[in-house]
Amino acid sequence: MGQDELPLTYAICEVAVAILAIAGNLLVVATFALERRLRRVTNLYIISLATSDFLVGLIGVPSAVMARLGLPRNAFQICLLMLSVLVLLCTVSILNLVAVTLDRYWAILHPFCYKRTMNRRAAGIVILGCWILGSLVGLLPIFGWNNGPEKDGRCLFIPVMHYDFLVLIFFATIVYPALLMAFCYGRIYAVVLKQVRISLYHFCTSILSQLKV
């Protein structure tokens, strides 16, 4: 199989991911827009995540497929823009996922502080920050952090992107977010488990007291 041929399994998986991302997240956004009861502050993060994932399916996945094929050829600026947008959308999606995690962490572990300070304005600032930061990171290659065009004119992700930039996005979008989310959900799990144990203890105590009577 040549370098510019697309493996059938890979193509099927990418198409399936794109369809599911577009249809599923579009349904989430439409439901939020039509159902007033869902327009709570917490769900604003979900909508931002759904929007970014929708764009990943609509733009990011086709860009990844084109880069797998080395397209577009002999159009380095278009190639660089396409790959940068791909990184931008994936980064924003991950940052939105982190925002959802931190929101749940704060709401569960510090509920009184959360209710007092979290409102639509605060959520909007956090969401805007995710999109701005993701855009800044994703567009770095356009401002010079790249290896320049390939000799054969192909548009390939790893050869085009600078090694230091690849290291940055690896840690910034994979390692650190994964560690942070693992910590938050670990703490949430511990708190929920503690509450379940307390509730179970009170329930058993109540049953025993009634039996004694």
C-alpha cells in the first residue's frame, strides 16, 4: 500500500467518528436550545464541549484524513492553516472537558462556595478562556512554530509541525489534563463513597433502633 493510500479500516473509523460527533453533538445543542429547563449554568460547559466536538467532527476529522493522504499538495499555507485548525479544535475540546471536570469537582466538594460564586457570567468567562487559550495554542504553527514545507509538497502533520510544538501539545492536551481529571474524579469518587457509607450507616442504625422497639 502506498503512502498516499488510505487504509480501509482507518477510513471507516474516521467516517464513523465524524458522523457520530456531528449528529450526537448537534442533538445536544438542539436539545439545549429548545428545552428551557436545561439552560442551567452547569450545562453551559456541556454546550461548549458539544460545540467544540461538533466542529472536530465537521472540520477536524476531514482535516486529519486529508493530512493522512498528504493533502493539499504544494499549498503549504493552506496545509498549515488546516493543521493548525485541527490542533485548535482538539485543544479547545480538551480544555472544555477539563472545565466540565473542574466544575463538577467544585460543585461537589465545595457546594456552598460554588452556589455563591458560580453564575452565567463566571461560566461564560471560563468558557471564553478555554476558546481563547485553545486558539492561541493551536495557531502557534501559523506564527512560525513549524518545520516549513516538505520537499515533495505533501501536507503531513508530524513532518510539518515543529518537534518542540508537538512536545508542548502532548503535555498540554494529553498528560496534564489526564492527570488533573484523574485527580478530580478520584476526589469526587472518594466523597461520594463517603456519603454513601454515612447514609448506609444511618439507615442501618434506624432499622436496628426500630427492631429494638
